[in-house]
Amino acid sequence: MPQLLAAVNHQHQVILKAAPGAGKSTFFPLKLLQSQTVTGKIIMLEPRRLAARNIALYLAQQLGEQVGDRVGYRVRGETKVSKNTQLEIVTEGIMTRMIQNDPELDGIDLLIFDEFHERSIHADTALAFSLEVQEALRDDLKLVVMSATLDQDALQTLLPEAEYIESEGRSFEVETRYLPLGTNDHLPTSMARTIESLIQKETGSLLAFLPGVGAIKLVAERLSHLPNTVEVCPLYGQLSFAEQQKAIAPTTSGKRKIVLATNIAETSLTIEGIRLVVDSGLERVARFDLKNGLTRLEQVRIAQSSAIQRAGRAGRIEEGICVRLYSESQFKQQPVVPQPEILHSDLASLVMELAYWGAGDISELKWLDIPSITSVAQAKQLLLSLGLLTKQGQLTSDGKLAHELGVDPRSAAMLIQAQHHSSKMLNTALAAVALIEEPERNVTNIAHSLHRWKNGAHSKTSMMLKRTQTLARKLDSAFHLSNVEENALPLVLSLAFPDRIAQQRANQYGRFTLANGHGAECRPEETLGGCEYLVAIDLMRSHSNSSQINLACDLDINELADVFVHLFANDDVVDWDEKKGRLSAERQFKLGQLVIKREVLPSPGKEKMTQALLTYVRRQGLQSLNWTSSAKSLLERIRCAVEWLPEQGWPSFDEAGLLESLEEWLEPYMNTVSSVKDLAKVNLVEALNARLGWPLNQNIDEWLPEDYRLPTGSKKHIRYQFGYEPVLSVRMQEVFGESSSPTVALGRKRLVLELLSPAQRPLQVTTDLAAFWAGSYKEVQKEMKGRYPKHVWPDDPATHVATTKTKRQLNND
């Protein structure tokens, strides 16, 4: 501790690695306060609300004070600080907000990043901003990054001037036992059996780590027969604070406790009396799917660092035992640290923070990991569609207000647009935000939750009322539950989730198509499955093609069109009716990709013919065109050239690219096309060459020639196929005298030579002609001399003249 306090006193950056139970989150900040090592305020970032509250409570007790005196906390919807507060424990982006609101961090001398190994997107963002503040505005600002399991090398690269301190702490030895499950073993059953065995044989209380709430409930059921002296307590994020405290608090005399927890208990929390840990080795991780803009919940194996954290819970008070329900080899195969959240999350909130900060490019700041360009681009597109971001990447006036509200960008857009409409619509939107942030467990229809709130039957009424009133003040308004209109709930939710408005598929109960084109479905027993339209708020991508709808409500699409018509668009569509063999035309009233209404238009004129046929080709695919052998060959050559010579600036020639740009390359060659049958007249070779443009349409014949001229003077066709090497089939005698295999693509690709017998049968395949002549040719020569005695089989083919002739013809010459 003296070394650590001295480092904080003399250095501006400190990296602290200390074992679980060493006192990083408690003893260290307590000593900072008591020693007055820093004179200004200390802000400590905790990844979880439960930990933030409990650490603040513990430290206040150590000082003999109430929470909110020298030690306070800020979490979403709850603040306990005063003018005397010297240490604030904050979470969920609150540190980022503090930096955004006051980049000079007036009065704050030290920022502590606790449990940094969890790599939440909030922690990464706050650290990136802090480093810029330290560099540009506050060279006296101090930063401490700490955890039991840190990626030391990566952090020291990011913080090269930081002093590194490592402490083993005062934890006791933990015996690790491996008890891997069999292939067909049921986790809850095996977990319950292991827990019961430990409780019978060992002393002390037990902490079990399970991947999710469902598994916790199943294990709890299987342990319900245990005696009254053993208390079974669940512990996960959605429980009330009182229920969470029950799991953490000391047991009464003579009793033992079994805590069944998710990874919420992995760090920062000290659960009294624990000396036994059972680790499933699993956790559930939300991963953002770039293809459909939805989150997918995956059950994955934990990283080694998480396993170490979990085991460490058993050594807080005395020597303990950790039983891992997986093998030691499995443990060693896992990544050392978990993948950071910034690499698999929706980045809309982060992009909004960066725009407010004034960073036009994410790479302008210092990060341990930078997300992909695609992830950032998708986030920008969402903010653009919500009216919060300009095409230049700057916040709009609504975007600036949205940032000040401090809610999810979708919710912010909903509040702002609802406020533009009416007071009652705003009140309904405020209620919607609170209901989304604190969803009821096992409730799919959010309208039911609103109904219970309005009737005083919702379990979190006071919390939600406080939240809505706080948000209303930021909008210079007031919230009154009596002004919330239940029938307006789906309308305001449509403002936040226009891409998730869902239309029931024809004659398919519970199956829907979303406005973004993707599929979604309700659980079979869910009554929402019978609705014609829904607005889906929470969707979880499964391994099937559809996403599971977890939270939604019924939507009157006509009412939505009356109130928020800007969400809709008219689209005149001309298409080719295959059954009737003629053009059809209709006006479609659409929301995203959903067709809400159709109106038949008068028979279109001839000028619409091409448009209709292009629509037909897009629907049917490129195979609907007349691909002659020459056209197929050219397309394969071009696609190979794109792969082998990428620096040449080729247009897109994959299926998606060609279908997207039909107007550019196909339409100019459709002057005489007036029916689907006429599509066969289109000269695709000319069309593809035109798409290549000059000089590429000349260069390709040089770089990837159709034929190869042999030493005998004859030409042989080169076979190109995308994804494969180029092949030249040739009789062996015709390449005598060639010392090396020919090449194409500016020398980057050797032709695969398929060497044939005089009867055109394959004898050898090689890309190294010289090695073949010097090696396995001898075996071929021995066999071929007997089978084809009239043909030449020289002992040194590398120097023999190439020929198409027999021995007699050569002799006559």
C-alpha cells in the first residue's frame, strides 16, 4: 500500500494488478481518503450497479458515516452524493457524461477504473476521453487502471509512462478441482449434485456460477429439499436491490448459504462466508449482429481471467475449494481475457459520444481495441435515420438534445419527436423509456406493463416515476402518469423502432417480417402472435433465420399512418407478371420493406418496359439472362482478375454487385428487349466489357488471356474458374523443351498444367514443370513407351523440341 500511495502521489498514470480479495475496490480507496493523497475529488468507475452501491455502503461504514457523506455513488436513476463527497463511485457511462459536461474535470484529481478486465464499452470510452483530457487540458490529472486479471502488455502500450504495481493481496489458498461434464450431462442436474456433495462434505457457504437466470432457477428447484439450515439465494442483475442484498448479506448464526449467481458475482462483490465455489465455466454474452442490426445472446465459455476471478471468491476468508465443471485442458484452451465489448456491441451510443466530443474519426483517440469500419458505419446510419446525425458525422440540433438526455439513441429520438407532437405523446414516450429500461420479467407485451403501472400494480412504480420525472425536467416538461395514453404507446415506440415494425406473414401465426426485411417470431403460447402488426422492442437473434420477440406490443398500422405519416413512403413499382406474360404496375404504400397497401395503376407505357424487366432480373437472379459459353468464360476471367489483381480498381462483378447496378451495365443493351423472352438477345459479352471500361477491357486479355500459344504454334484454351487456379490441358509432347510452367496475372499465377497422353487422357497435373521433368516423368515415360510406341518419349524432355507429330512424321521431316 505505501508503494501504491506513493505512485499515485508522484505519477500521473498507475496500473494496478491485484488478486481477488486484495482490497482494490475497498481498502485502496479508503486509504486514499484517510491519507489525503489527493486533494481533489476521486471518481471510481465500477462496471456494475450492485457493486457500486455495495462498495459505497461498505466504505461509508468503515468511516462511520452515511452513504452520501465523504463516500457517495451515482448509478442510473439514483444518486447519493453531497457537497462533502470526496469519493464518488459511478457506473454505466456516468463517468463519460462527467467528462463530456466538463472536459477540464474541475475539482477532480483522480479517476480510478476498477475491474478494467471486464472491458465494458463505457470503461473503454471513458479511458480514451480521460487520456485526451490528460494530454491536452489537465496534465495534473491522475489515472489508475486496476483489476485482478489485466492484459498488462496491451495496457502498458496504451499507457507507456504508467507505473506498474502488482500485489498478491491477502487471499487464502484455493484448491482447484476439475470435474468435467460428460457429453450428455445436464448442467443444472450436475451442478445441483456437485453443490449437494460439497455442502455435505465441507464447511462454509457456497457460490455457484451459472450462465443465466433459467439455469439458476432449475438448480434452485433441485436444491429445494435441503434442510432449513441451508439457504438458497439467487443473484442476478434483474433482481431488486433488496433481493440482491439478501444474497450478499451475512447468514444468521448456525445457517449456511448457497448463492446461485451469474457473472455479476465475479468481481468487486464480497459475499460473506463463501469458501466453496462451483464454476460452470459458462456465461451468456450479447453479441451485435451487423447483418440485421440485432443482438444475439450466446452461451460461451468464459476466459481464463474470468475463471481466475471466480476461483478467487473461495479464498477471501480462509482456505477454500473451487470445483470447475470442465477439464484443465479446456481451461487452457480458453482465451486469456474476454473479447472487449467494443468489438461486439451496437456502437450507436459510442458514435454519438464521439460526435459530441468532436472526434470525427474513432482512431483520433487512444483505444486498446478499435472496432471495425463496418460497425461504426452501421451505427452512423442508424443515427442518420433517427435524425440525430448529419451525413458529415456531426450531431443535429436534435442529436445534441439527445446526448443531453443521456438515454439510448432510439429512446432519445422517440422523446424528441413525441415532444414535437404533443404533451400527451411526450408523457407516453417518457413512460415507454422507463418501461424499456426496467422491463418486467417474463412479460412480452409491454402494453400490459403500462396498464399495471397506470393501475398501481407494477412492482417498480416509484423507480420508474423518479426516472420519468428526471427525463421530463431535461426536456423542460413535467411527467404525469394520468397524461399517459395507453393506445399511444405503440405509436411512440414506432418512432424509436421504425425498422422493427413487424407485419404478420400470410397465414403464419406468430411469424412476422420486420420493416428491415428480417424475420421474427413470437413464442407459440404468446397471444401477440395473432396481431396483424407489432412494434418489436427487444429481439434476440437465435440460430434460426428468425429472431425471438421478447418485448413488443400490438400496433394499429392505420393509426400510425394518420399520426406519423413521415414513417411511410409511396413507391410506384413496375414488374413483369410471369403468369400473365405482361407488365404489371402498382403503387405500394410502404414502411421500410413492408408493403402496407397496394393500388393497381393503369397499364404502363412502353418506356416502363425496361424498368419492369430489370426488376424481373433482380428477383430471378443473373441466371435469368442468356449466359453463352463466351459470356460465362469472360465473367469467370473477370472475377479471377478481381481476386488476383485487386489493386487495379475493378468495378464489382459479384452477383450482388451486378444485380445492384443493372441500370449501369445491362440497361444500355436492352433497346430491343420488350419481353422476358427477348432477354436472350442481350449480348452479355459486350455488356460486361462495357462495364469493365477502357483500359481494363483491353488489359484483361493481356493479363488473363483466353488462350496460351504453345511452342508448336497451336493455341490451347485456359480454363478459369473463380476460387480455383487457372488450368491448361495440353498433350505432353507439346510442352517438351519448356523448362518452367507458364504464368498469367502479371506473373502472379502459374498455370496448372494438365498433361495429356496422345489419346487426350490425363497423365500428370503439375504447376512445376521443371520438377516434373526431373522427377516423376521417368515413371510416365516407362509406361507410355509401351502404350504409345509411335510417339516420342525422350530421356531429356526439357531440351527436346515440342511436337504434335509421331516418330515417323518427325523422321520424314
